[in-house]
Amino acid sequence: MACGIPFHDERGDVQDCEPESLCRRCLLGIVREQAGELERLRNPWRKTADELPEDGANVCFVTECPNDKWYHGRVLGGRFMAGEFGGFSVPGLMVRASHWCPMPSFQG
């Protein structure tokens, strides 16, 4: 069975793998992809500059409020609200965040 992952040959043309086998290039691609996923599972924290959660997602986040010594750098749990005036929120407070991670699921 072919691995089905296209690759670019020396001329830049997209090619498919040899049928009935995994080519070395595709195998390396699969290993790199899985290594990235493993790292993401080990460290679920994401920079807000790189990626934002889906609108309405329950998340943990690190507050970014440099002028507020009480809230700056605290880890809170709340919801991400997208939009012009959106941000990371807990009841009664909307703040910016430097990092976030998905809220753990506690379903039994």
C-alpha cells in the first residue's frame, strides 16, 4: 500500500510515493509529524502570538497585564471570546493572555 503522502522531487514537481511501499522521504515526514504531535501533548501551552483557541473554548491562560501587579502572570481558567473586544475572560474580567492551553476534560 502506498503511503499516499506527496513530496517534491528535485525539480519541485509534486510526486506520489512508490506503490506498495513507504518511501524514505515519506517515512521521515511521518516521523517529524508524529514528533511534533508528541511535543504538543507533552507541553500543551501555546503562545497567543502563534495560535488562539476557538471562540467560546474553555481554557487555562496566563494573564498579560504588565500594569497590574495583582493579575499579571497569574494562571486562570475561563473562556476565550473572539471578536473586536474579545479576549480571555473569567466572570467580571476580560484580560489579554501570553499563553493558553485547552481546559482538561474531566469526563468519566
